[in-house]
Amino acid sequence: MRTKHVNVLIALAAVMLFSFSCFCISRMTQTSNQLINCRNHILEFKEKMLRLKNKTERNRQELIKALSKVNYEMTQRKNMSVNLVEKKMNTLGNNETASNTFEILRFFFPHLRKVGRIYPDVIIGKEKTGVSFALGISTVNRGNQSYLKQALNSVVSRMTPSEEKDSVVIVSVADRNEDYLKSVVDMITKRFKRQLRSGSLEIISIPAFFYPNILHVQQSTEDSGKSESWRIKQVLDFCFLMLYAQPKAMYYLQLEDDIIAKKMYFTKITDFVHNITSKNWFYIEFSILGFIGKLFKSEDLTDFVRFFLMFYKDKPIDLLLGDIFQVKMCNPGETPEKCAERNKQIRIRYKPSLFQHVGIQSSFPGREQYSKDIYY
């Protein structure tokens, strides 16, 4: 009987030991699976951390590049600001010939006789000289509208490299608003950086002391006075730009800041000028509108400016251009028919026009204009 009890106890112990073994094996398997899952989670976490690290490194590199670019642009703008402040009336050095072109202004404006040196208030560019063509663009603030970028893009992008090398485009900021001057400088230094560096593009600003007192007085009167003041100032703006451009090139082409140029316009101009048989032409019209697209010999610019300054209070500059022809080219006692015939020979019109007026907002505040060149 005792042996039977012993056998039962042994059997029970064996069952319990087997059950415990099964339980241990089950727990070990479960723990092993948990460890495997844990290891997988750790590996997945490490992989995510590695990706995050790589992304962070890329972001860091991009941030470094962005900061470098910002620092470069800030340095450029700082240097540009220095130019705007410091490069005043001291840019020519030994080249006094160009400075002397402004001396005729003292004859017409007594207030300039007290001024030391008459020259642009700001010059940004290489002050290029010795080229065939200078192209002048006068610009003023038109409020919320601006056509200058479009005009400049069509003018400079439609030159061949050799044409660009043999020319200089001068943008004259004829506005006392310093914010507008800075906006023009920022736009050109960003959009036309290569042309500035090569010397084929320049920016100047007209000094405020250049304008006579009559202009400052009329600007504060009623609308009719403001309109007259605007017209007078426009004549003076063109005269200053012409005098600056005169020593730079053989020919001077007058443009405006709200035009577009045709493709290959520059090639057509140079070919036309070089193929003219007569050397006695007065000026060439590459657009019939206003003062746009008028080409002059630089050696004649001083005479044109003198005439414009004699009558700058009386008429717009495009009408004065017709008057100077009558004065210089029509002989006393000559019949109108003969004078008109000579007009066709020396005031040459190129067709079709190479420049179109696209601006709607006039440079006169609040005025709109829709004039188009029908021969474009």
C-alpha cells in the first residue's frame, strides 16, 4: 500500500515537473519572441534615427548654403549701399572730358554756377567708353506700375554678344525718391548682374540740385502747374542723360522705360546706319512715337541739348526736335516745299518701327496713355 502511494506521488511529481517544463518552455519562447520583436523595434528605431540624422545633415548643409547666400547678398547690398552713398561726383578721376560736357548747364542755370562739380549723384557700372552705341533710358516712379524690367529685358536680351560688347545701356533714375532708386538698383543688380559686370549696363541718378527753382515751385501748384512742371522736368531729364552719354559712343539712341524692342533690333540699326550713303543726316527715327527710338550722332548732342535748354519751358522735347530742324536746316527765304524735301533726306525714318510703346500708366501721376506705333 505504501508502495502504491509512493508511485502516485512520483507520478504526480513527474506530471508537475512536465507541466512546469512546458510552462518554462512556453515562457522562454514567448520571451524569445518578445526579445526578437524588441530587437526588431530597436533596429527599426536605429534605422529611423539614421535617416533622421542624414536628413538633418542635409538640412544643415542646405541651411549653411542659404546662410552663405544671404550673407553674400547682404554684403553685395552693403557694398551697393556704400556705392550709393560714397560714389558721388568722384568717379571720373583723370577723365575730365566727360565731366566738362556738363559745363554748358551753368550757362542756362545760374544756380549751378555755385555748384562745384556737376555730375550724376550715383553711378553703378564700369563707366564704359569708346563704343559705337549708347542707349539711354530715363525712368521715374510710376506708383504701383513699372515697365522698366520688361523694357530692359527686351533691349539687352536682343543683342548679340558682339553687339553688347560694342554698346552701353544707361538707365537714368530721374526721381528724388530714394526708395525708387534702391528698387531700380536692386532689380537691375539681381536681374542683369552679368551686364553690369561686363560694363554694358550702367545706372545713374540725377542730382536734385540740377533742377531750377521754378520746377520746385510749380510742383506745389494746381494740376495745370503740375503738368507743366512734369513736362519741363522731362526735357531736363533727357538733356542730362544726353550729356552723360555723349562722350561714351559714336551714336546715341534715345529710349524710354515703357517700351519693348523687336527681335534683332540692334542688328537692324547697325546695318541701317552703316549702309546710309549720306553722312549729313540729322537724326534717324526707329519709332514714330514721341522721343522714342531717335538716333543721334553723339558729336551733335551738345547742339541738341543747347537748343532744348533754350526752350525747355515752352514745349515738350519731341516738338522741340521738330523746331530745331526748322531753325538749323531751313534757309531764310526758302520755300516750305524745299525745306520739306530736305526734311525727308536728313530726318530719316526707318520702317517698320523697331520699338513699341507698351506703358499705360503715364509717368505723370494719375494719367493713362494708350498711344501705339502703327508702323511697329
